[in-house]
Amino acid sequence: MAELQIEVAKTAGFCFGVDRAVGAVYRLLGEGRQVATLGPIAHNPLVTGDLKAKGVVVVGAPAETPPGYVLVIRSHGVARQVEEEIARLGLPCVDATCPSVKKIHALAAEAGRQGRLFLLFGDRDHPEVRGITGHCTGEFWVCRGPDELAALLKTRPDLAKLPIAVAAQTTFHMGDWRNCLETLKKVCTNASFFATICNATAKRQKEAKTLAQKSHRMVVIGGRDSSNTAKLRDICAEYCETYLIERADELPAFPAGLRIGITAGASTPASIIKEVLVTMAEVNNNELNFEEMLEESLKSLNTDEKVHGVVVGISPTEVYVDVGRKQAGFIPASELSNDPSVKPEDVVKMGDEMDLLIMKTNDQEGTIMLSKRRVDAMKGWDELQEAMDSSEILTGKVIEVVKGGVIVLKGAMRVFVPASQATASRGEDLNALLNTEVRFRVIEVDRKRRRSVGSIRSVLREERKAAQEKFWETIEEGQAFTGTVKSLTNFGAFVDLGGVDGMVHISELSWNRVKHPSEVVNVGDTVDVYVKGLDRENGKISLGYKRPEDNPWVKLEREYPVGTVCDAKVVGMTAFGAFANVIPGIDGLIHISQIAGHRIEKPQDVLKVGDEVRVKITEIDFDKHRVSLSIRALLEDEQAQADEAAAESPANEIVYSTEVPADEDGSTEE
């Protein structure tokens, strides 16, 4: 008889957000705390039933929390006014809102501040959606799917031109999301779209579809009130007969020879999936040999399983732990720490509680071999996975430049950042990042290959875009900035004004003539500039560097009026005269007729470049920026002064004196 084939989806069971929330409740219970949850912590009656048996109270509002209880906010999150009420009541609270949901809260609030209508796809009665809309600061609308969107666009044709922000409930149907996006992109001209469906949800839905396509029957395990479980059922039902069950005793009997696919919602713990598999084996064992199938299906659920244990004994080679099972738990010294030199007593002490990983179960000897160091490593991977799922920006230190990129250390985890993702633009020196703190996102986590990949560029570009938007809102002509010279070209210098670049044309760098910007500034220089012109349409900024008060023509007019005699240096020769520098930035012309007191054939007969000469300013044309100089005028002035002096004193005049000098006593002598 043909065997029944069973395949369990790899992504079946608790998602990160639910696992985090449920784990928070069990952790508080383990600490001896009394716990209340704001609504059921998970959409699974077996989970909530177990918690209820342990004394956990479910409340509908913060004010219902019993005195002395810790209130836990579930992964769905709550509205802003609920958060404010918890703070006002002074309740001890653990916020287990999924980071992916927190991200949508921020988007909803920001959309209102930007004057955008917030369009959310999801179930308006779902607690996650109610929490999201409770963070909206402006107009918002909730659509269940493509049909409601079509109806909305008919009743609100103004949406085509309105600025809108579009997001989705984390468990929204991926196919419906794509259809809605296609419609909006065709209709709306001013819309921003945000991919907020949880990565775990998207993977679970995709895998469920693939599994259903190759199966004769599908079993979806999860709470009937769970939104994501219902979506899994709907996806699978499109391809084969599908059963939604909450517990193992609801399983139907399947005829031999069928391929059965099993998946589970985000609120379904691994223990229930295991129970379903065991029940299927027991129900059908009379007809089929399920032993190999069951062993294979349970493999992923038995290995790498976490347990919580208490240290009850310590020896030089291992640590004995009570994990609440019949088997005796022990941790070999090699599985306590990554440091092989430490002794067990240096790592743990009697009574310590810790999370451990089951390495091997020996039913014959009644022992379980456990690992502490692997859990410590897994926590790092969990943190990176969480950061990737929520697109959280992390901060780490660049500790190494390697072939093809850099290594960023985040906690105990090494994250590889490829060169293409390490800097804002390609070609920048990676060595400049060494030993610096950087902000980055995790874009890939591969636990099997023990590899994680990050991106610094995505953060830099977001920050630059935000800075640019803010910059353009406030910039105006004449505004002064202190910037950094970013690059030089033959025609000018580009200056970073703080996320936005402006250009100082070479003609604006100095009042003097320069051949290249490097004569005035260098890359990395801090410079004071001001806005000369704005091209908002093309995003271009023209900057000024030279100051009006430094204009040499202003100085000339103020300090060197016509008639001034000064020293000048010959800087150029022509057939009709010589050019001499009067002050930096201004050259004047000494016409050939003004070079000497007599007629000369060419300027070079009297002058050469580099000569220092005494000149008189005879004319200034400020409109045409021309200065006339003269040596001849000085010669003529000197001659005129000499002639005037000669006229006042007759030549060869002799003066005789008849006075007799007096002696010292005042007497005179004949």
C-alpha cells in the first residue's frame, strides 16, 4: 500500500514577534511576577489556555489591570492614546509590540505631519490595524483589499492627485498587496509606498502556496481567530482541499497514497505542530509505516530546541541542569563558553537560570546534552534577524578592511558590508572607515553559512535625502554657510553644505585671476560661502566665495583716487604700452606715450616685465574697469617743481654782512 507522504513547511509556527511577546510573558512568570496581557497574547486557545492556568489575566483596557500586576502589550501594538493612558496610570509595563508594527506606527504619524493621507490595507477590526490608525496624525483610510480600493477610488476621485502614503498590515495577503499597488501606481500621481508586510509573513505565505500546489491536502494549524492563519488557509484552499485545525484531535483521517502538506500560523507553538504529527502517525499507523516519516518531520522540532534550566550541580567537566523533564540535563564544559580556558565554576554558579539548547537526547540513559554557548551565539543571530525584519538602523564599529568590503562589529557579531554598500558613492577609500563608528542596516542573514551582510550606503542615502529635503525647505539667496570643499574641477569647487552640494565657479573664488581652483582652496578645506543663485527645479546651487568688501575696485576708489602716486610692478608688455599691477587684482596701462619724457620706439626700450616703477594714476573708468598710469606725468611734475624753485631763488646771488662778531663777554673789537 502506498505510503502517506507528509511535508511540514519550514516557516511553520511562531513568528519572531509572537515568539518575543509570548516569551516575555513566560519570562515574567519565571521571575515570580503577576502578569496581565492587554488582549490575548496570541491568537491560539492552547497558548492562552496554558497562560491562564499559570495565572495570567487578560484585560481589555489598562485601567482593568489588577494592582501589582505587570501589563504586557502584545505584538499587535496599541494606539497612542492607550500608551498615554498606561503612562498616566503609572502601570509597570512591558511593550512587546513587534518592531515591524512599530515601524508602521511611525509611518502613520509621519504621514499626517507631512500632510499626506495615510492609506492602510488590512482588516479594520484587527487589533494591529486599530493600533496603527491610533497613531495617525492626519486623515487616514483602511481598505480590506482590491475591491474596497476600487470602491474608494470611485467615491474619492481626488485621491488621484492627493499626496498619500500607502502601507499594509504586517499579515496582509501578498497577492492582494501587489494588485492594490498596481492599481494605485496607475491612478495616483503623488503616492509613497512602504513595504510593511512582515518578511516572515511573506515567506510563510509563499511557502504555503508552493506546498499546496504540490500536495493533495493541506492542514493549517492555528487559532480560528488568527488573521494570518486565515490567510494561510485561503491561500492553500486555492490549490487543494484545506483543513484549518486548532488541535490534533480535529484531524481528519486521510486515505493512503496522498501527499499531505502542513503549515501553521504565526501564533502556533512547535509543541502543537509536534502533537499533530504524532497524532497523524497514531491514527494511520494500522495502515502505514509512519516511523521514518515522523522521525524526519520531527527532526527540526527536536534538534535546536530551547529549554530553560536551573544549575543543580557543577563538576570540572560538566554542569548539571534541571530542565523540568524526566531526563537529566548536563552541559559539557566545551558547550559552556567559546573560551576553552575558562572553568565551569567561572561561568555559572548553583541556582543560576539560563536558556539552553538541546544538543542530543539519550532516551536509554535518560539524559539530555545541552549547550549554553550556542544559545549565546543564537541570541546574536536573533538580534540581527530582528534588525533585518524591522529595517532597524544599527550602530557598529568598522574593525577590519577585507577584500571586497569591511567588517562591522555589532556586539559579538561580525557583519560583512560589501564595498558597494560601504560608502555613499563608489570608489571611496574604505580605509577611511577603519576604527570608526558607522550606522548600518542588516540586509541578509544566513545562519547556515554563519554569514550576515549589512549596508551603510542605504542609511547614508536616507539621511542625505532627509537632509536635502529639509535644506531645500529653508534655503534662500544670500544665506551664508560654512561648508567643506568636496571636490575640484577646472571650472570651480564643489562645497558640501551639510548633505547638499553647491558650486563656487572659478570666477567667484577670487577677485584675482586664477587658472585653477586649487590656487585658492583645497579638498577638505572649511570655507565660508553664501548663496548667489538657486535652481530648485534642477537642484543646483550657485555659491559665492569672494566678499564684496574685498573687491579691489572698491579699495582703489577708496584709497587710490586719480592723481595718486604709487609704486607699481610691470606685469605685461604690448606694442602700445606696458601693464603694471597697482594693487592685487588691478592692473593699469602705461601707454607708450606716457613711459618717458621723450619719444620712444617701443616700450621694451625703457621697461621690462618685473620692473618696479613709480607711476601716477591719471584716469579711472570704474564701469569698464580700466586704469591709466603715467611715468611721464611724474617727470613733468618734477620738472615743474624744479622750475618753480629756481624762479623763487635768483641764480649766483651773494650776500655780504658788515656786522662785527661779539666776544663772549658781549664786547666788540675795532
